[in-house]
Amino acid sequence: MTHIFHPTILREYDIRGIVGETLFPADAKAIGQAFGTRVRRNGGRVVCLGWDGRLSSPELAAAVTEGLQAAGCLVRRVGRGPTPMLYYAAKVREADGGIMVTGSHNPANHNGFKMVLAGKPFFGADISDLGAIAAAGFTPGGDQGTVVDDAVFDEYVTRLATDWDGIRGLTVVWDCGSGATGEVLNALVKRLPGRHTVLFGEIDGTFPHHHPDPTEPHNLVALQDRVLAEGAALGIAFDGDGDRLGVVDGEGRILWGDQILVILAEDLLKTRPGATVIADVKASKVFFDEVARLGGKPVMGRTGHSLIKTQMAEIGAPLAGEMSGHIFFADRYYGFDDALYAAVRLLGIVARWDHETLAHRRDRLPHMVNTPEIRFDCPDQRKFAVVAEVRGRLEAAGATFSAIDGVRVETGDGWWLLRASNTQAVLVARCEAASVEGLKHLRAALTGQLALSGVAL
């Protein structure tokens, strides 16, 4: 029996679709069977399975289970929770693979799947291969796999709490956004010292309060207001599946991913001097300068959680992060993106400062003027060509730039970035300068390059 997926759902880093339009239980079963086929070809059999709190997730998880069984796999059902809980289960159970049913931070009617195989991220060509396996057809019969329930909730919460290393309790406000972190977070804060207020900690796949995406400032308003009302030291928000976080300081100001990473790196480098720390190509120059100043080795990487995890393993970096709020610890942890774990480590750091608050530490970072991430539509068949055209003109002009992921152009004013999204039909841009006037120059240069390729910013 063959199966053809809707052409939009097999993405670079995961599988995502609109439930009832581009994604159906039959697709979930085929994904389970195709992934199970890969696991068996790889000499394995055991697959951990988890799911988030979306309304469609239990049905899709059941269909994935059927597919994995049809491939002859032993399915260990981890249960409902955040994506990093599934990663944790796959790691500590030494499973041959793992599948998480999650729509991450996408709208409530979306859903999808994130996978690991043999302890490594499953993305790019691997995901395309699932489509090829399904299209080639599955052979009926064969060994029928089995299913066991293997709840890791309690041991995961215990593992998170283990690495808290502060010396005093803090007042903290948390915002789960009705996403998959709620139950774990409510159990975790009972094991942490201090006073903790949890907002929207009841899992609800309709996301009734606000959308669970901490990179969008309007989603952090409730957290900011409560931090100020409580006089809290900081506030922490999670995305829908708990692999990304957002942070606000005691004055209610947002710290972006690269600023969070600087604070984590500063502490890490005290015990691991000279360590490599990775940030994606969208990160501020402040990150790279600060890590170098602190004695570390800053490395610029490509955007994408699977790419970052792979790069970390290749070069042995103990810490990495992205502007989107993915934080990866391989120091005392397992190297995957776990926002709950990153939050515990951040709390420990702040709780060891004698005479400084998170707000004070934020103020000590060099101040730059920058745009937010600018995303604008560009057809899939055109977006990479536009970047290539810009790169060609920059090379001809002798410009200083990095081509690690798109083009990041350095000038006397600062830098500007242009890259093609790997997951959507959009181009992504960002500019950063030391002054407002410098930012105008950078934006004009970016706009001019796009215009030469027939694209309007």
C-alpha cells in the first residue's frame, strides 16, 4: 500500500500541516510506518512517542502508534508533555528513535511531528526519505509491534530540578501560554525555592489567553504586567511545546535570545574557560564580542534547531542558542533544546548574584540599535535565487560578509542579514548598528540590494 503526503507538510526540520486540510490521521499512520521502517533498517526497534496538548494530538499519536506497530516496532508511549520530555525519554531509555506529535507554536488547527533517530536530529533529507518510503509502498504483514506505556513525567521533573544551583529563592512569574509545559512546570516549581506564580498553566489546545510564541512581544504582555505587579526578579515564558523560552527582567523588559545566551555563557565560562558557544546567524554582534571578551570562543552557525544540535555535536560545544529562544545545553545535560532546563539554569545564575539583578545585568550589555526580524513573502522557487544574486553582487564589489546562512554583511555602521527561510516561502532580514543613523544606512543598503533583484522590502 502506497501513501502520498500533501506536498506542503514535509519540511526541513519537521513535518507540519493543517489538520483536516493537509494533515490527516492516515498521514500520521504513514509517518509512523515510514519512520519505523527507517528504525528497523538502522538495526533498531524501540521508539518513544510523546504528544502535546493540541486537540488533535491524541488521535494523531494513536495513528502514529499504529504505523510504528505495523513496522514491527516496540512503542514506548511517554505521554502528554513538552517536546524535550520526549527527547529526554529517548535519551535515557536508550531508544532507537523518538517521535513527538506537536504543532509547536503554530495556530491551534495545525499539528506536526518532530523526530530523533539513533540519538541524532532527524531532518532535511531524512524527512524527504519518509515521503519516498511511503510512496514506494508498505508490504502488508510482517512482525506486529507492541505498545507499552512508559511515563517519564516524574523522573523528568526530578532531572530538571537537579541542576538548580542557586543560593537563595527568587520571586518568579511563569507563562505557559496554555501549552504543553503546564503540567511539568507546575510540578517543577514545587521543587524550587522561592515564590512562583504560574500563568495559563492548564493545558488547553485552543490557547484561549494568548498564542504560545514568546518571540512575539504582544504574547508577553500578561507576563510583563504580572512581573511588575509581583515585584518579581524575572518572568519566563514558553512556546507551545516547550523547546523555546522568552525572558523578561524585573522591570518588565524583554531579553532576546542572544542576550539570554550571553548571560548563560558568562556563567558557563567560569567553569569551562575557553569553551565554544554557538549562536545562529541572526544573533547580535554583542553576543560574539561578549563571549570573546569573557574568554570563550564564539561561533556563528546556521539558523535551525536541528542544524545547531548537529553542529554542537560535531565541534563539542557545551552551549548554543538561537534568537528564536532555542537554548541547547551539553554542559551537565544532553545537548537538546529544552526551555525548562534552560530556565532552571538561568534561575540558578540569577540566584547566585550577590549585588546584581537581571535588569542590572541587561543594562550592562552594550546597547545596539536594531530591527526586529523582518519576514516578507518570496516564492519558494525564487527565495534562494534572490540570496544567491545578492551574494554574487557583494562578491563582485569586494564586500565583507559571511555566507554561512544567506549573507550577513559587515560595514562600518554595523551589519545586515538576508537569508531564505527553510520552512516558509519568505525571505528573512535583520539590521543592527551602533546608532539610528547607522541603522538607516544599513537598511538602505539592504533595500537597494533587494531592489536589484526585483524584491521590495
